[in-house]
Amino acid sequence: MNSEYTSKTGTVSKQPFELYMAFADMRNLLAMLPEDKKQGITADFDSIHGTVQGINMGVKVKNRVPYSRLEFEDDGAPFRFMLTLHFDANPSEPFKTDFHISLSAELNLMLKMALGGKIKGALDKMVDGLVDVSEGRMPEGVDPSQFQGFGNMPS
């Protein structure tokens, strides 16, 4: 059963190319993880793989549309999904980006019942976190040094 989810849109205080470049290389995602979470996780330019709560998972880049969209798909996850990051130039503020996330997932009925209501909230939280980081506010429990690969995000 295919389920579609779309986050809210947040305005990030970075230009689209800055955000795109930070997320286009999967090694940057690995670099952002705290040291205690990196064990058993590997990444190259196109993919990241590891074990999350005892489940082997992988994500790979499916499509790169420079500075506007990145599409990721499962690569060994327990269910099929496609995650898309959207980087839209903000017409009224040229140094900012309107950012949102969309997710398409093939969830069986049990997974949909268990996760369905939480997925949109998690996507919204990711958008809020990126907006906060871009404005110099660190979400609780986040070490600012984790964002060194994100251009001039706070460090």
C-alpha cells in the first residue's frame, strides 16, 4: 500500500545551492552524526548504510536535480520508499530557501497503523530543525560542530 506524506515548508536562511550541496554527498550525513552513532555506518558519495535499532538499512541517491531537488530511495530497507528534498528559491528573499520534504512509502497495514500518524510529524520536525540550525539556533541535544560541512552554518 503506497502512502504519501509531505512536510510543511520552512524558510531556511541559506541559498538553495548551499543546502543542495550539503545533502548531495551522503558522506556529509555521516559526518553530521555524533561519534557514538557512527559505529557500523558507512557512506560514499551516493549512499549510506548501517544498522538502526537492529535493522539493516540503506539509502541511496536516485536523482540529483542541481540546486532544486534530491531524490533518495531505499537500498536494503525493510520497506520501499522514496524521499525527496525540495530546495526552492525564495522569491522575496534571495538568500533564503523554501524547503520541504516529501515521502512515498510502501507500508503494509500494520506499519501504516504504527507509523502513519508519526511520519508527517517527523518530517515537519526535520524541516524545523534545519530552519533553526540555519538561523543559529541549535535543537536540543545537537552539537553545533556536527554542522561544519554545511557551509557557514553555525559552529
